[in-house]
Amino acid sequence: MDFGPWLARQLKQSRMSQADLAQQIGMTRAAVSAWITGRATPREETIGKIADALGTDTGTIHTRTADTLAGLPVSWYHRPAYEDRGRDFGNAAAFAFEADVEVLAREATQNSLDERLPGPRPVRVRYTLHELTGETLARFREAICWDDLLPHYEAAANVDQKVGRVIASGLREMHERDRLVLLRVDDYNASGLTGDDYETGRFAAVVRRQLDSQKSMTGAGGSYGLGKATLWATSRLGLVIMNSTLSEPHEGRTERRLIGRLDLPWREVDGRAWAGPAWLGRPDPDSANANVARSWWADPESVERLHLTRESPEPGTSFLIVGAHDVATLAEAAPGTEGEESEDDDSVYRMHKRLLQALGRNFWAAMTMGEKAQPLLEASVRTLRNGVEIIEEERVDPRVTQPSRTRALQAFLNGTTVDRLTESGQVAMATVPLNVPALAGLGSGSEHRAVVLVTEADDRDDGKPNSVVTMRGNRMTVRTARVPELALGTNPFQAVLLAGHAAGDDAPFADEAEEFLRTSEPPEHNKWGQTEELRMRYSASAYRRIATLTRDTNKAVRELVAVPKAKRREGTDRLRKRLAVGGKKVTRPTGAAGLPTLDELEARIDDHGAWCVTAQVKVPVGGDTWHSTPVAKLDVRSGPRPLLKWAELVAVHNCELIDGVLHFAPGARNATFRGVTDVSTHPVRAALTGLVVELRTDKGGRA
């Protein structure tokens, strides 16, 4: 930072005029003005006098990497209560999400992806869990001015509302166990908190405002401005401190821009009412109100005391969540692992594991690279206790967490997909249309081509097979859903739908598709469907385009995984020998319609040992009026056949199931249903028996 702007900033912060400084150092006001405007520079002996006047040393003036200590020190500034006596008992945006580290990982990493700087390099995100105890905790509390905060915390804890109860729990945890968990989220090669403290920009959107996303690019993941609230929701104490390295200068500087924000409910302290939020910063020299604070440029020592030292000068932001907790997943605690004797809702061991799982599940595609394409994201997790690493930093590898889907995406990025799966390890590709409607009242729509990828499933995949994962430009998983109506004998697979910019920058109408799909996502960004924003910007029926996309995607997947009929028959011959159509022959009354009969059966035994059956029913003329009950029995050599229960019974075509009874569509001549037997009702393993399937049509079973 040049000397002139730096000196002007120090005078402003210390509320000292140019004339005041000139008088103290024995110079004219014109000389001080010349230094500030850059028309002249002071001599070395004069610099010593300036240092004395500002309460600093000459080294600080020469390096100009930090502010002097002139003026009021960094401290907490609380928002006074509203004059109309209105009261806020918490940040409503924080209640939109669970206090869950998996949710935090999804939302915070998505925000970092959205702030990735232009170019091929990925944004690097690192999560650091840090457990503080004893003297280390005492020093940290001193660094955040804990004694000044404590009266406000105690008053907030006595408020009989949800936020008050959470704060009371956090205070009790810290005082009884002398323990505090910090969760730090760092990103590198990102924009940083740029912009003015108050005017529109990234800094104000995160620190000062609610429901302000500041994301105008179509490929952005967020759009509601709610995601940042997960940072505060994850803190039992409602406290987050930030250290940002800016991608563009503010006040002539880029490194160590610090600010803290505290979200508390309305409270009374020493007879005075406070509205809720508070900020850790310097008093604003431009404001007559002493309760207004702004960010400050900190020295390295102050940053170190706050556990916010960044590893490099790369642009980005470090968010420190004070008092991190994970109460939404208490039920998943698993005692018995080494080092987990005190397993509880704040266990750093389990939180570490869950962060890794969440990153792998939601961002495997963003971390996938091709031969000529860098990943969009690199992510890792590490855990410390009092500054000592207790779990080494682990980088998330999508080839480990999602091997099949990663293989599919890599084949797409490398251009090595095929039209049909014929060999192990191949990836088949097809495209499906997304008819993007025009914005309300603006011209006609456009057809975007989304990409469907299919490959065989791997036993190591995190997630069930035969599913399709959907995503758009930032390659964050939006939704995972099972593909319905698969043919019997279909080999386990994984499928991926790439839409918008994820389908390639050269995909037709990618911008329009991104904007449309982004508008169709709720605040959680976990599905595409009807939203109020979609209705307002497009039309009330625009969501039907997404339903059509889903239907076409499932159809394309079924076609890509379809086994040729001859091969399917060959593969099921062994099971077919143990499969039979049962039931006694029924004499049809004169003049009565014929009964529905089982025409063809196909089956397989799944990994859990259950029979999975697909049955074709032949329905004669008038037979659609009969109601039939599918029955499964084990085929035994002697004695009655043991009756099996159905774990799942699904109507597939030309029928519906009501209380386990098939009702055929009027005029239907054939119908299809699927069933899976309940393994708990098998007297012996399915592999050692045969199966008999009957259609039972009892008296009075006719409509």
C-alpha cells in the first residue's frame, strides 16, 4: 500500500486531521497534504515523528502491512434495540437448515465453487476441525474479547426461545468440559470478500445482509442468499469470524481483511436493550454512532491468535465457526473406535468422517478431472487438538468415493464414450432434450441437449445402484433417484445426467438451461421442480418441462442398459428351470369371461437373497373385470408349498395394485407386475429352492 493512502487511513481511524498531525510533528498542513496526495514523501527523521504521533514504530510505517493502534481498538459493537420496541429472537435464515455438518459442507462448498476465479485452476477448499482445551482455549477467548461478550451470552441464554436454549447448551458445554470446537472453512483461488463494508458487494452480502446472494452468473449453485446462514447455524454460540484475502484491492490492500459477526436474540444487558447481531471490528470513523464497526486490516500476530492464519497469499476466505456442533446426527454415533471414548454430538472424529462423506457424495463430479480438463474443485479435511494434528489431512478422491460415476464423467470429458455397453468398463452416452421455455412474455423457447451417461456399477460406490444423479454447471449433485421400470435381468449400473454447462460449454442453449434449472431449485438445491420463482419468471406450467426431462432421461437409461433378449434369456435359463407358474385349473362358468393367467415369468435372486420376479399376465376378452392376487410359494418335493410374503409388489403396466390385489385396466389384453419376496419369510435360502408364482382369483373376486 502506498504511503499516501496508508497515512490518510491512519488519520481517519484515529480521527486526527491533517492540521493535527502537522502541529504534532512541527510541519505545515500543506506538507502533510502533499504526502497524502503522493506529491512528496517525508524524510526519515520526519517518519520517526509521524510514528510517535500515531503511536507506532517506523517499521510499521515502512512496511505498511498493518494499521497502527491509533484510535479505538478492535472490539465488539452491538446493534441497539429498535426504537419501535420490535424484537428478533434469532436469524430466520439460519432455521432453513439443520445444524448438520453435512448440510454445512454442501452449502459452504457450493459457495466456494461459485466464487472460483476464472481460468482452469480449481478452487481449493479445506475443512479444519480444531478442538481447544485448557490454556489454548483461554488464549482464544482472550483474543475474541470473551469477557465483553459473556454478559450478552448470559442474557441471551435466559431467553426462552430456540436460539436461547442452543446458546445455553453451548455455554454449558464450554464451561463444564473446558472444551470448544472450532470448524474452519478455507477456500483458495476464490474471489474473497471484496467490496465496501456497506455498499453492494460480496463483503456486505455475507457480513451485513440477509437473503442477498450476489450471484449473477447462470452457472452459480446458490440463488437465495440462504447458504451462508449455515455457517452461523452450525455454531452453538452464533459466532463466525472471517479472514479474507481479496482478489481485487479494497482501500489499497488485499491481505488479512478481518471481521466477526455474532447472531444473538434480542436481550437486555445492564438495563439496556440490544437488537440481536454484533460485529467484531474497528469503530467506523465516518459514523457518529459508536455502535457501528467495520472490517480491519489485521497484523499477522492478531490473525494467529484467532486461529485464522492462511497458508498462502492466494485470494479466498477463511470462515471460523466458533462452537461448532452436529446435533442433527446424534443417532449415528458409533462407539468403540479408537479415540472415540467420549463420542457425542460434537465428536471431532465423527464430524471429520461425515465431512469427508458429504464432500464425496455431493461434489465427486466437481472433483473429477479429464485428460485435458482440470477439476473444478479440490477438497480436504483435517482435525487438530490444541494446534496438534490428530487426524491427518485427507483429500477427497472421487475415484474412491464414487468410482463408477467418476469413470462415466471422465469418459465424457475425454471423449471416450460409446453408443452401447458391450464390454466391462465402458461408458454409454445419449442425449435427451430439455425444452427451455422463454421468460414470461419474451419470444419463443429453445431446445437444450442434456447428456445421459451410463456405466456398470461398482461395489465400492457410495449409494445404491440403478440410480441416476442429476447436476448442472457447477457439477454439484442436485438429486439422486432410482430409475423405474427396469427390465428383469438388467445388470447393476450407475447413471449421470449432465444439464446446462455441465453438458459442455458448446452444448446448445446451455445458458438458458442453467438459468431455467437454477430457478427451479428450492433453497436446498436438492431437486428440480415447481418453485414460486419459476412460476413468476416463466409460467405456471413450466415445471412440466422438467417432468418431461425426467421421463426422457429414465427412458434413455433403460435403452442404454437394456440386455438383448437372447442374451437375457440365456442368462436366466438356470433360474427359469426353478421357476414355475402355479395354480389349479379353474373351470370357467358358461357365459363368463375368461380368467387372467400368468403368461411369462422372469426372475433373479438379488444380493439380499430375495426372489425378484417380473410377471406378464394374459388377460382374455372380458377378463379385465376379474381381480387377482399374486401369490409366491417355494417349490418343494413333498408336502405343502411354503407361502412367501411380498416385500414389494409393484404394478408396472395396464394394472394397479390395491391392498395387494391386481385390478386390470379396462380393455387390457396384457399386464405386467413386479414383485420382491420377503427374505424373512424364506424357510431356506432362495438359492437352494425353486419358486412358484400363482394368480389367485377367489369367488367374488370379479368386479
